[in-house]
Amino acid sequence: MFVYANGFIHAVASIDGEVIWRKHLSSEGIDVEQLIYPDGSDTIYAVGLHGSSQFDVFQLNVISGELLKHDNMMFPSGFSGDLSFVIDNTAVAMDSTGTIVVVISFQDGQISFHQTHVSELIQDFSGKAVILPSKIMGTIIIRTDSYVAFIEVINEGKLKFIGKHDHATAVSDALSLPDGQQAFARVQHRDGNILLSVKLGKDDWTSYITEETIRMDHQRGNVHKVFLNTYVRTDRSNGFRVLIVMEDHSVLLLQQGVIVWSREDGLASIVDVKASELPVEKAGVSVAKVEHSLFEWLKGHLLKLKGTLMIATPDDVVAIQKMRLQNSEKSKMTRDRNGFRKLLIVLTRAGKLIALHTGDGRIVWSRLLKSLRKSETCENPGGISLHQWQDPHHHALDENPSFLVVGRCGHSSDSAGVLSIIDAYTGEERNNMGPIHSIAHIIPLSFTDSLEQRLHLLIDANRRAHLYPRTAEALGIFQQELGNIYWYSAETDRGILRGYGVQKNCVLEVADDFCFDAKDLWSIVFPSETEKIVATATRSLNEVVITQAKVTADQEVMYKYISKNLLFLATVVPKAVGPIGSVTPDESSMVVYVIDTVTGRILHRVTHHGSQGPIHAVFSENWIVYHYFNLRAHRYEMSVIEIYDQARAENKDVLKLVLGTHNLTSPITAYSRPEVFTKSQSYFFTHSLNSIAVTSTAKGITSKQVLLGTIGDQVLALDKRFLDPRRTLNPTQTEKEEGIIPLTDSLPIIPQSYVTHALKVEGLRGIATFPAKLESTTLVFSYGVDLFFTRLAPSKTYDSLTEDFSYALLLLTIVALVIAIFVTWIWSEKKELQDKWR
């Protein structure tokens, strides 16, 4: 086998996978697009482009990999797009203008170009054309602005027009059949349906051996790719099945006019995820309405009675199980009192929103957003993030919550932005805006208007701030808080961290009351020779902290330094940006900063000599946990930093804290110089990580657990007590009572602490946590190629009964106690009566 990757051609033995030889071609500056190996030949050809105007052909010896010959030829006007190889010695490309088809013939060291204008092949052609990737022998497919055309390549570089179809057409590669013929499939969109056609050969374009019409959900978008396969029917004829990939990255198998199965593979590329509460269960709903009809309600209870008396038939058992599944509390579309049932709203890379029910994982609704589909005004759309737009609390029965979807029309931060507002319960697109100004940063503000819409500040590439929603009420609220809004930007390429505030309205050609200029407040420049920014982390905006005081074992009080303006930032030596081991321990170092983003003050700085990334960090309350690699010890490490407020050191009396005579209610400003002190500790850790998160609960009372996404695609829950910097080798009795664990050099890996148990979340990329209404419980969602959802109780379920609690035994105990009370009361009355008669 011959494989080209990373500039090398590898010859690999198919028996044992041994690499026989490899040849480096990237040094020649060639982008190899195809390897051609004629059957029975002792020469392999590597064909590609050098830049956009030179066509190159390499001839290599199959046995040794020796370069036998290198031919090239310049094409003055240049090429656009990729090469299409229709036969072994012929390639086809478009010129740089997109109006001329260039047929490139290369054989026996001779390279020749044959040019044909697209208008000579297609009479009503206008605009630009693109060659679609296809492997139909001797045929190329050209896409124009309005249709898709099939062109046959005949002798001496001549081209022949075969036929054309509408723009929404996809074609499979050619499939070789047992009788030597070739077949390919064509899929077209027509009025909400797709027309599937299978054709033999390429001579007669008016007849097809199979034509099927299948109803298709319009939320899947257009067909992107088609793969054809064949099977032998019972009558020994050829049958065909087609695998299609849709615009939303879903995959479907079509056979005999029906969808055999479908998969939402767009869920394998989740960009962002948010949780939404389910609708409130409205009072006054009749039993008949809940169970659809009174007859169904009576029938269900009759089946349950037959099951209890063990007289149910097998059909009745199946019906009972189906009924229980339908009426299961887990899958109801209403809120539960514990807050376990939620909707997970996920945004995929294809621009599709999908709502997942946490009870059973089913898809409640899905929506392919119009604003994130390719169009003339938005060539390369893509979603960036999700944000809570409206979360009605006072009008929960009348208003549905909604989310703001932010996207761009390109890959760079200066590309035009697009916005959509989506109903969380139905998936309907309430509003969309775009293309608008560029979007480099999104700041959800803590203010809401009378409609309970959250204010958002969108920062463009020119550092201008744009306020949404664009209403007079929102503008009035924002202007009142104008002096308390700050943000920062990390320019990783230049090694600069900057802080900004908001000032007067933008000066534009067209006045915009919702646009504000930014003012520079501070900047930190990291020396480019020794430091490069590689990681940042901040606190969650929605995190709840139950108390700012921490009482130690010796009855002293330490006050946490709690601020949502703190930033964790890590830098490494530029040489150490590469993979682990790319530098020696003496050449590498990692520096960690804790920075106040309002003033730019560096509150804490620590250097880890002989360490490098990748760095994963999580920031919660007043502590930071980060993971990195120690080159000297050849092991991964995890470090913890806890930040405390020294200014309140005089309030160490617990009695003052209880009586409320401390100064915790005195106003605090970020501009005063903070007096902080830190405690830190480092531990060895076994695993490499690809993600890190922390549990979150409704009131912040429950102990924290750090959730670690390991390189083995599992999620490990590590108790925060193991990452306590106050751990000592021999803790005192009072410290043990406080819960401090004896110090060890390594963090323990307890098999029972794996949240995913024996399962793997293939391709794990992220972990999201959401609080439930029950304080002891947090909801965990892990995503990658697979999805995994579970509930965690870091401090056990101290505020609820377990699912296997014996209610029957409790009832029997209560009944027995009632009977005992009644009996003893009778005995007491009899004894009292007998005493009176004496």
C-alpha cells in the first residue's frame, strides 16, 4: 500500500504493516493530490501542484522509493480548486477565473494543457464554475450558480457536454459491478422529497435502472455526499442501497424507497451546550386529557391490576411495559420538583440546534438554522456559542425561554457575524440578524429588561461594543451601568493582554445609539523571547458561593478572595509550545499568573521550571486547579492555588462571624489595592487530560468535585479535598476532624470514582455541568463522538431518599406504630378504670 501524509510517501507492507520505504516530497514545495499506480507497473506517480500555477509529476520506483524522474510545467493563468483525475494519465482543473476547463495530460514525461471555455460546453453559462470531487471514470462534474453539469473527457483532451441538473444535486462515485459495468447514484431535491436515481454507464442519460422518491425532513438540509453500494436480490439481479450525508451531518441509509435507518451524526461535532428548564406542569388538567382519553386511562389501570394479580397474558405484559415507558416520570415533558428533567440545547458544527431530553436522551426537536446555512451573503457560516437570551421566571406559564445563537460568516474573528434567537421549547426561530458587524467577543451582562431578556455586549474586531437587544429600555439600563463594565482580550500571537472599558457612542457614518467605543485601561506585554500565552481560565458567571468565610480546625477564619474579574493565565517558553519532549527540561519553563482584569494587577505569579503544556485549568470560587507535564519527573502534575483576602485578617473571631459584627458588608472596590495571600500545592497525576470541569450545585453548599476528561475517553471525579493545599504529612486530630487528608506525592485514582464507569465517551472533547434543584445533585454532560449524561452527588444524597428505599417497610412500620399506640391507649384506659374502682 502507498500512503501520502505530512509530505511523505510511505510504502507499507499489507501483511504486517511494516514501512518498507518513505520519500519526502514536501521539501520540494509540492502539494501532492493523487498517487497513481498503474497495474503491473514498477513505477508510481505522485501528481500535484506547486503553488497555484505549476503542475508537477514525480515518478518513483515501487521497490526502493528512488526518485526516477520529476517533470513540471507552468500554466500562466493559474489553477483554482483541486485537481480531478478522470483516468490514470489525465487530470482536469479550473483556471483561476473559473471560466475555463483545463485538461492536463501527462504520459511518458510529457505534460500538455488543453483549454476549453465553459460557455462552449454550456450555452447559458454565466459567472464562475467549480469542479466537484467525483470518481466517475472519464467524467467530471461542474457546478455553476444555477445547476450541475456532467462533462465527458474524450480523446486528446476534448470535452463533451452530457447533461445538467438543478443545483441541489449530489452524485456518488462510480461503483464497479460483478459483470464489469459501472453504476453511480444521483440524488436530487424536489418539493420536500429527494429523488434517488441509479444509472449504469454514462452513455444514455435519459434512462435509469432505479428511480425512487423518499420523503425527507427539510431540517436536514441538502444532500452533501452520496455513497452507493450493491447487493444481490433473491432473483439474482443487482439491488442498490445508498448512504447519504446531509447538510446537517446526519447519515441515512436508503433502500427500496424507504429510510432504513438514520443517525444524527452532527451530535459528534458539538460546539456548545446549554441547559433549559422544561415547561411548568399546569394545574387543572383533567385525567382524560393527560391519558388522551378516559378509555385509555381505565384500560391502563385494568392492565396494571392484571399484572399485580399475575394473570396477565404475554401481550398484556408487553402493553404494560409500553405504557410504563410512555408514562415514565423520567421522560415527561414537564419540570420535576428535583430539577433532574431538563432540555440540553446543543449547537453543532453544521449549524444545527438539537434539543435532548435528559430523561431518556431522545431528540425533542432539531432545527437547521437559516442564518448558519451557506448563502451569497455568508459564504462560510459557522456557529460560535450559545447564550441564555430570555429565562422567564415571573411569566413561566406564559413565555417560553429562548437562546441566542452567535455565529460568523468565516473562520477569522473579523468576519461578519450572524445572530439567531431560538425558542427553547419548540425550536422555532423567533428572529435572526445578519450579516452584521464582526464578533470577536461575547459578554453576557447580569442585567435583564422588563421582558426578562438578558443584555449582551458583542465586541467586534475594531474593539467597538454593540448592545443587544436593541431596545430603548435595554439602552437605558446599560447607560446606568456604563462605568461598571469591563472586559479583556488576550492576543496570543503578540503576547499581549489588554483591559478595556466602555466610553461614548461610536462615531460612524450612520449614527448608532447601541454602539460604544472602547477605552484602553491597561495592558500587560509578555516578552516574546521567553513567554507565549497558551491557556486562560475564568470563573463561571452563574457560579453560586454559599459563604466567603472558611473556618479552620483551630477556630480561625480565612476569607476567600471571591471576584468574577479574576483571570488565570499560563505561558510557556516558545520552544515548548510543541508536543511533550520537544524541548529539554533546562530549556522549558511554565509561568502561571492570577490577574485582576479590571485594574490589570498581577495578584499572584509562580514559575514551574522544567514544565510544559498542554495545560488544562478550571477556576471555581477562590481556587484554581491546572494540569501540565513535568519534564524533569517525566510525569503529569496537577497544581492548586487558593486565594484568600488578607484585608479581613482581623476578623478571625468566629463569635464575630456568628453575631454579625464583622466588616464583611463594607463596600469593596476593585481599584483598591487588594491584600491577598495564596496557598498552593502540586501533586503527581497518572493520566493525560483533554478536558477539565468542576461540579456546580444550586446553592453552592455541596462539596466540589473536579471532573477530569482523561485521554482514555473517560470522566474521573476527583474530590476537591485531595487538592487541598493545606494537606500535611501528619495532620493533627483537629485537622482530621476538619476533613484534611494526609499528604501524598500523587493523587489517588479510585476505580469507583469514574463517572463513566466501564464506558468510554469516544473522542471526548468537553464536559458541561448544570445544577439541579436538589442541592446535593449536579448534572454532568460529556460529549465527543459519543454522548454521556449522568447525575452526581459529590456529598452523597443527604437531602433525599435513595431510589431503592423501602417505602413498604416504612408503611408497615407506621401502621405497626399506630396499632401499638392504639393498643397501649386501650390498656392505659382499662388500667386507669380499674384503679378508680379500687
